[in-house]
Amino acid sequence: MTSFHSGFIALIGPPNAGKSTFLNKVLGEKIAIVSPKPQTTRTSITGIYTTRESQIVFLDTPGIHTARTKLNRLLVDAAWRSLGDAHGVVLFLDAAKYAQNIQALERDLRPMAARLEKSGLPMVVALNKTDAVKPKMLLLELLDICAQRWPGMDLVPISARTGDGLEQLLGSLQSFLPVTEILYPEDQLSTLPIRFMASEIIREKLFLALQQELPYNIAVDIEEWEENTEQGLVVISAVIYTSKKSHKGIIIGQQGQTLKLVGQRARQELKTLLESKVHLNLWVKVREGWTEDRHFLSTLGLG
Ligand SMILES: Nc1nc2c(ncn2[C@@H]2O[C@H](COP(=O)(O)OP(=O)(O)OP(=O)(O)O)[C@@H](O)[C@H]2O)c(=O)[nH]1
Ligand SMILES: [Mg+2]
């Protein structure tokens, strides 16, 4: 019998590289929220991938960037903290972005390169979004540049969207993991509490519905959660906090249209997550300066 490998792999990279999309694709379930905006992920998100040979506990992390606000510093700290638990790292890069603009690669790596090297952890580089690299020649040029930058390191072109290259990437991770017993039950996909997942779904719908900087001033907190098993109904009340008075009206929208749409979309997904009917109440509250309020940030599970 071959030995079983089990351990933690951190997904690290600049914001918007597709780390969370990759996690969801590998697990075949939506664990982490995804949006076209950077800094979507705010905490370390576990996703457990179990096969007959191994169990990889992925740690999806917030994108690493030069953070200026307290909230963003906490996000970046959370990403670095997850390295402490990891046996190996996948460095995620947006190949479509760098194929067009190679200078952006060095700029985006600056806040992370030295620290990643210092960690001494084994690493593989995933060049993601290959489906969007056009013309394909540019991918070869990017691979060349990466091979010079990381001599001898595994470079795996992938598309988290289509699934291309995922098997190869997963295969190269097994050798990073120690031989040990399985860490979590084989059917467990995450360690995230269900209430947290629900608040994340609501936050994702807000990220998708709101323009520009607005979503960054938003946090979602579940205030009430009542399960009525007889009726097969879960009643959820959530508060959407915004740090700016002027944003409250925008979140609600004309005649409540925006909030209504967010509620409908979130409820639809919550129904699938909870396998139950869902009644969702959403409230918007202004809490000025919450992104700088350490105490409030910690009540949200950040920092
Ligand atoms: N074309 C293409 N788009 C992708 C691919 N992977 C991710 N995306 C898109 O890239 C955007 C960012 O994806 P996320 O998974 O949220 O990226 P992330 O690295 O988790 O971002 P943060 O949480 O902000 O650090 C989304 O719009 C995804 O749909 C891919 O393989 N191909
Ligand atoms: Mg993410």
C-alpha cells in the first residue's frame, strides 16, 4: 500500500489572481466567494480536497498588496499568518494580466517575494487564466521570464475557470505534504462555520452589485439565525454595515431596488447551501470608521 499524504497548502498571490476560483473548482463546490474586484477574500478560507492518496487542506487567503488602511493590513496579515500552518505554497499569478504587461509582474511581486523566499516553504507557481491569454505566444514568453526568475521551480499554466492544468498542479503538491494520517473526515469540504459562509454569500452579492470603491466599506454580520425544521425554513437577519452615511442610500438603491436584488440573489444561493427554504432580512446600518476600528473588526472575525 502506498503511504497517505496529508497537510496544508497556502494559496498566496496578488489580489484578483483567481485563488478562490481555483479552490471552488478543485472542490466542485462553492466555498469561497469570488468577484472581479480585488480584495474579495478577507480571511483565511479552508477547503479540504481528499483523494485516495492524499488530503490537501487548502488555505485560500486574501490577496497580498501594499496595504494602506487598517482593514487591508489585517487582510494581508491573515494571508501571511496562514503560511505559519502551511507545508507548501501555490503562488497564484494572473497570466492574462502579466502577458499584456510584464512590468506589472515585478510590481505585484514586490510586497511578497522576499517574505515568501524567507519562509523556506516549497512552492509551485500557478500561471492562472491561461484561457484569457491572447495570443498564446505571450504565455510562452511569460513562462520563459518566470523560469529565469524561479530557476528549477515547477511552473504550471492553469485555468481555474475551465479546469485546464488543475490535475498537474494538484499532482505537484503531493510531494510537499508529510506522510501522515488523514486530518479531516473524507467527506468534509471546509472548516468554515455555516453562518460565516452565509454572511460571505451576502457580501459577494454586494460586491457584484455595487460599483467602484463601495464594497470595501461594507461588512456583513448575521444577527439572527432561526431554524424551523418542521417548516424546513431558516430565518436569517443580517446587518450590512457601511462606513459612510452617503453610501447607505446607494446600497439600498432607488425604491430599495439594489438591496432587493442583493437579497434575492443571496437567498437563492443560501437555499442551495442550507438545503432549505430561506427567509432573509437585510438591514443597512452606518458605522462610521468601522474599517479602522480594531474592536469591531475583531467582532467580525477579522484580525
Ligand atoms: N478568464 C479567467 N478568469 C478567471 C480565472 N480564474 C479566476 N478568474 C476571474 O478572476 C476574478 C478574480 O477571481 P477570484 O477567485 O475572486 O480571485 P482571488 O485571487 O481570490 O482574489 P482576492 O480574493 O481578491 O485576492 C473573477 O472575476 C474570476 O471569475 C480563469 O482561469 N480565467
Ligand atoms: Mg479570493
